[in-house]
Amino acid sequence: MAIIPYDDRDGSIWLDGKLMPWRDAKIHVLTHGLHYASCVFEGEKIYNGQIFKLREHSQRLIDSGRILDFEIPWTAEQIAKASIATVKAQGLQQGYVRPVAWRGPEQMGVAAQATKVHVAIAAWDWGTYFTAEARFKGLRMSWAKWARPAPNTAPTAAKTAGGYMICTLSKHAAEAEGYDDALMLDWRGRVAEATGANVFLVIDGELHTPTPDCFLNGITRQTVMGLARARRIKVVERTIMPEELAKAQEVFLTGTASEITPVREIGEYKFTPGTVCRMLIEDFNRLTQAETAAQAA
Ligand SMILES: Cc1ncc(COP(=O)(O)O)c(C=O)c1O
């Protein structure tokens, strides 16, 4: 199926304070964010025409900018309102929202204090991140050769464009070998996360997940931990070594785009999508529907 290029679509994009025709939302080639990765973004999901966890995502965008030493010239509330306006203008009942903030072309070079910070928000109809088959049977994952860097090597708590270099490289390598995705270890050799989602293990009825000390503490991750606790499932955040995957009965990923997706294979380890994962998927679906229906009312 041919992909329609993202710069050649109908509709409106919010850019620096106003909605404008989709194809006119452009930047100059000498934009600092493009050359030096002074760019942060969000990924949000629309259910029932409403954005799930909008406040949390809007605040994380601002926090990510501050971690990259720039101040987004809008409050979280203004960003949230603009996101709602963008979804409305696109007439979307479900789909995806992409707010992005970057340093402009006023200054070139590593220093960027004189640049202006720009913000754009686009929304479009986007199906599931992984195929329906992969979501049902579980993903096949390889080991990434790239490691998540230490927090004093990269600003790992922020959702930055630069942070995704090693994710794209790892995802390409996995897909070239016929896998759906790759699991990344961190610089210490501990289990970290997938290329665009957090990871959970089910071990003897308990949920185990790596402590997010060098990767994104995903909003979906936090939501799923809350759902598990509501079901009286013990949730353990801790250091997880790769060989501990041998002890897991189930493994799944969590993320805004991938929601909760079971995993059936990581390198030499095999799993069967099971009851804990399925129950959390049902609870998550109920929550996304209930919260967004309440927002719509
Ligand atoms: C690298 C990475 N880790 C984790 C996540 C999960 O974050 P969230 O649940 O906030 O979408 C994402 C998704 O955006 C991601 O790209």
C-alpha cells in the first residue's frame, strides 16, 4: 500500500499559534532543530474524538524542552487547547496527535540561545502501530545492538528527536532480519525498553518492569502499572538482566502508539501471550474509552 507523504495531505496543522493549511506548515532548511537535534515531541492517541492523557503529554512536552535548555512559549494548558482544536479541525474520532517543538533558524552552530522556539501540532488517522496479526499472536523481537545511554551521556528523561537515532537504527536492523522490533539493553547490560515502547514481564503472576533511570517513564507504562495494582497484581520496578527473560511466562510492550502489545519471542526466549496481558488489554481498552467519553461529555 502506497504511503501518502506526510507533507502532502489535506487538512490543517497548528503552527505557532494558529491553524494553517497542512501543506503550508513548513520550516527552513537552516533550522537549528534539524541540524543539532534541538527538538522534542509527543505522541498522543485519540479515542472518541478526545486525546487520552492530554494534560500529562502536554506537560511532558514542556518538561522535555526544559531538559534541552529551551522554554516552549506556551503553557501546558495552551498546548492542550491547541491539540484539541487540531483534532477538531481534522474531524478525527480516532487517530494520533504529534506535537513537536524545536529551535528555529535564527542562529547556526552549537550555541542556540538566540533561536526562537517553535511549536507545531498535527493530527491524523493512524491505525495500530504493529500489525493486527502481531498484536494477536505476539511480537517477534531481536536484541538491539545499540544500548540506551547513561543519563549523563544523553538527556534520557526527555522525549527528544535525538534520542530516537539508535531506535531507528535498531528497528531497521530488526526489520531487515524479519523481526517486528528490537529490545534494547542499557549501557550496563540491563533490560531497558523497545525502540518505541516500555517492556513488562509476567513472572509467577507478578508484573516486573525495569526502573526507568535511563529511558522514558512512559505515560502508558504508568497507566498500566495503576491498572495492575487495581487488580491486586504486584508490580515490581527493578533491575532486570536479560537472562531473567527465561523466568517470564508473558512479556508485553506498552506505549501510546502500541498500547499493550504481547511479545512471543525475544532472541532465544519464547513466550505465550497469556491471561495477565489479555486482562490488562481489556482494562486498558475500558479505561481509554471511559476517560475519553467523560472528556467528551
Ligand atoms: C522509546 C520509547 N519508550 C517508551 C515509550 C512509551 O511512552 P508513552 O507510554 O508515554 O507513549 C515510547 C513511546 O512514545 C517511546 O518512543
